[in-house]
Amino acid sequence: MRKYNLLLVDDDPFILEGIGEDLEKKGYQVTRANSGDKAVMLLKKHSYDLVITDLVMDKTNGIHVLKKTKALNSETMVIILTGYGDMHSAIDALRNHADDYLLKPCESEEMVFRVNRCLEKAELTRKINLYQKILPMCCVCKKIRVDQNSPARSDEWVSIEKFIHDRAHMDITSSYCPECARKTMEEFSKKK
């Protein structure tokens, strides 16, 4: 199993230790921050898979930590944890792209379940983003299957030149890379 890096943010030392210890027992690497300011500083220096932040803290609150996290890396998951939950704060958290919202006190099993669910969602998002970057290309003729805006498993295969022309509105000119130029010159020399 991949070792996930979590940032736990809360101004309550009992929450930091209790939840932190529970998550470490499940195999997670947990960094603790006892304020929103410290969390923002850590976010600027390190990358985390998931941030769990208290909503109500002095100076820098959980919404600010959420916004900063998403601004630095939109793929980092964020769970808002609060003892002062109401409809307004939940809506505010979701509008700012929180991935989950959990009320204190919460059972250890519930926290682990929510963390696992967020990390599973993050893995699926990473895979989708990766797959969207892959172009299906024939290994022999180098034609590309056009399946964007088409039904899945389309039979339309086009040359790479046509694909780039149609998608990027660019034309390709033929040239030699240095390696092919050298090989071509060697072949011409052998024929003479």
C-alpha cells in the first residue's frame, strides 16, 4: 500500500493527538499543525494527499486553509472537521471545494472511513486525468484513434498529421531529427 501523507490541523491538542494517532495506526504519515497559520506554512513547503482541518480556529480558519490547499494543488483532498457545524458552514465548505465535512466528536472508525473514501476518490481522479492524456496510437502505422466527441471505441483512425491539424489547427512540415539525418546520410554514402 502506498504511504499517504496527511496534514491534520486543529488548535485542540487532544484532537491532534487522538486523531493523529488513530490515523498513524492505520499506516498513514500524519503531520500535525496546531494552527491555520502553521498549516499554510506547511502547505507551501510540502505536498499532502489529504488535509483534515478544523473549521473554527484563531486568525486563520479552516476555510482559509481549504482555499490555500486547493490553490496550491487542486488534487489535494480536504476534510473540514468542526464542532460548530451548521448548514451555512457546510455550504460554505462545499462551495470552496471541500471533499468532505465531518462533525466533532466523531468515532475513530468514521474518520478512517472518510479518509479512505477521500483517498480512493483522489486515486480515481488521478487515473482519469492520466487516461485523458493518453492518445490511442497504432504501433505500426502511427495513426491515432479519434474518440473525443465520438462514441467510445470509434473506428475512425487518422494520421498524426491530420489529428494535429484538426485539433491544434497546426500543419506539420517534414524534417529529419539528428539521428535520422545521420542514418540517412550513412545510407546515401553506402549507395555511392
